[in-house]
Amino acid sequence: MQFDSLQTQHQFHIRQRIRMMVNQYEVHAVTPDGREGELLAFAQQKRLAFKEQVTIYTDESKQQPLLGFKARQRLDLGATYDVTDGAGNPVGLFRKDFAQSLLRSTWHLEQPGLPEVTGQERSLPVALLRRFVDSLSWLPYHFDFAAGGQPFFSVVKKWGLRDRYVVEVQNPQIDRRLVIALAIGLDALQGR
């Protein structure tokens, strides 16, 4: 999908595929009736990598990279992830706020020309249950991302055996590639 077409999308569905040695994700457009539409992107992450890196392709053939994100450091509890387009040009970055994430996961996203966008788990009780009761770590979580009191986008994890997310974009200026990278990062990196 071309950038201009991707930028018109206001909602995405993201599904994780279950695989032995890699995490795979499908990013789909949403049809007017709310169902899963065309495949917009396909992501793959190697498990147990020393330096986190995820490449997001235009489709399952993995022939054409659309974007990717990579950790700046090998081991860092508040790691920063640089997001680049398919040609390796910088798009922006996101990072976990380790201190605030002790109770409620908090992430920051930066895109040139926009204020820093901060996202946090919506429900403190659910966040606490997921942290302190191991058997409830599967509970869905919801993130709301905003800057200066203005909503930018949200990521809602749905109930189910596989990880599924609905991403709603409220701010037309936010680069959808950053939104997709962070939404996949929430699943791929959240437990680290």
C-alpha cells in the first residue's frame, strides 16, 4: 500500500499469528461495516533476539519492506525504538517510560513536527491485576495516546485466544506507519 492511501485509514485491525520461532502480525484495513478488510501490512519479529527489531512488509511475500523499528540498545528497560520507512529513512520513534510503567504501562511517541504523544493503559485496576496476578496476565488492555489533552489514537486489545487489536486514529496528522509500528510494538514488547 502506498503512503498516501495508508494515511487515509482511520482504523486498523491487527492480528498476531501463532508461529514457533517468530512473531507474525497482520495489519488489515476496516470495511465500512466494521469487518476486517484488505491486508495493509505484514510484520515479522524473531524471538529471543538480543536487539529487538521488527520489519513490516507490504504483504506476506516479505519482498517489499514498508517500515521497521529497531531498539537503540541491546538491553534497556526504557528502550527507545527508531522507526524507519522501507528505504531506511527516519519516520519517528517510540519508547517505554520505565518508571511510569511499573504500575501502568506508558509509552511515548515522537514524530517530527508534532508534539510528543503519550499513551497509557486506560484502566489502572486492570493494569495492576495484569502485573501482580500472574494467572491474569492475559487480560486485554487498552491504550489511549494523546498530546496536550488532544486524542491522537487508541489501541484496544480484544478478548480471544490470539492477540487481536483494534486501532482507532483520531488525529489526521499522525503518521500511520508510526501508529502501526507502536501498536505491533505493544504486543511484541509489552512483556519485556
